[in-house]
Amino acid sequence: MKVISFLNPKGGAGKTTAVINIATCLVKSGYKIAVVDTDPQRSISNWNQQDKAIFDLYTAENEKDVYQVRKQLTGYDYVVIDGAGSLSIITAAAIMVSDLVIIPVASSPLDFSSSGSVLSVLEAQAYNRQVPAYYLITQSKNHANMLKIIKNNIAHTGIPRLINSLSYYEGFKTSLIDNGTIFDTKNGKAIAIVQLLTSEIITLLKTEGNDETSI
Ligand SMILES: Nc1ncnc2c1ncn2[C@@H]1O[C@H](COP(=O)(O)OP(=O)(O)O)[C@@H](O)[C@H]1O
Ligand SMILES: [Mg+2]
């Protein structure tokens, strides 16, 4: 079992959208998936009121629930944690139990700085065990300058970024409103992006996992 957390205290960064679509893609790829909603606003739980999710959904009330994840959700291939919308003790707990941290950032320079607080917790955690972390650019449009700025910002942190971005597609918004995912739309391009991103993450977990045993 591997734990992947999507963390950024900035609301609107694209955490929940990434979690719902990537977790769905992982189930469609044959994996057994649990998603843990740690957001006090319960975005995923609200989205799933009609119980349409094809992954198993759990809620974490507090950091203790997050610490239990590795013990209690052992039957899953991957546990995906949707981070809270503020830097909380839950974020620190999620980093501690994670094999991989993904930091979604909306492709707007104004949105970038709040992700720094996640990096501080990652740095502190590295004294115990280094957790691999990657930025994920979300909501990017065909705007070369904007992308350049955000990529530069990321490069300055020294944290790598996922090759695939969760580009802006209306389908990501509309499918959530209908309690579905991008797989319920006919948007082949957006679906392909989620599939590419998901395989990139699986590959990373396999290679990072191997590195870990040699530390
Ligand atoms: N790739 C995307 N394309 C279009 N809209 C997106 C995309 N990612 C997120 N959004 C929209 O942006 C808003 C915030 O995204 P959300 O995933 O809820 O962020 P967070 O969980 O970080 O607060 C939502 O309305 C969501 O539908
Ligand atoms: Mg959210």
C-alpha cells in the first residue's frame, strides 16, 4: 500500500479535482483505491452525496485519523489523501504518512506563494524521512508567458514538477457539478491527460519506492 497526498493550503489550487479524477482513473486501471477527505469543508464527501464514486471514500476528522491511515487502510493498493484548504496539523500528518506528496498549483503567479508553507513542513519532515514531492500545474491555459512564470517559480524551489499538467478544461468543472468525473464526459483530450498523469504518478511511486529501500 502506498499513500499519495495532494496538499496546498491554497483553496482553488485544484487538489480535489485532481484527487477525484486520478483516484477514478486508478480504479479504472484495476487498482483498489481509498480516498481520504481531510478537508473540513468536506468537498469530496459533498460531491459524493449520490454515492457515485467508484473508489472507497473515508473522512478524517483530525490528525489522529490521518496517522491511522497506514494501519487501517492496508487492504488498498493506493490511499489518496485530499488535503485541507488551510495549513493545518492535518497537512503535517499527511506528509508524515505519505510515500509521495503532490502540490497542485493553479497556473497563476499570484497563487504560487502559499505552496511554500507545504515546502517548510516537507523540509522539517526530511530530518526523519525524506518524502518525495512534486508540483502539479493545474488549470493551465494556452498562455505561454504565464506557464513560463509558474515553471520558473517552481524551478526556484528545487522541488521537481510532474511532466503532465492538469490543463484547463470546462469538463473538469461541469463533471464535478453533476457528481461525476471527467470520465463521464466525452472530452477525450482531458481524459487522456488524466490517464497520462496517473501513469506518471504510478511510475514515480514505483521508482521512488525502490529508492526508499536503499536509504
Ligand atoms: N484542470 C481544471 N480545469 C478546469 N477547472 C478546474 C481544473 N482544476 C480545478 N478546476 C476548478 O477550479 C475550482 C477549484 O478546484 P478544486 O479542485 O476544488 O481546488 P482545491 O481542492 O485545491 O480547493 C473548482 O471549481 C474546479 O472545478
Ligand atoms: Mg478541495
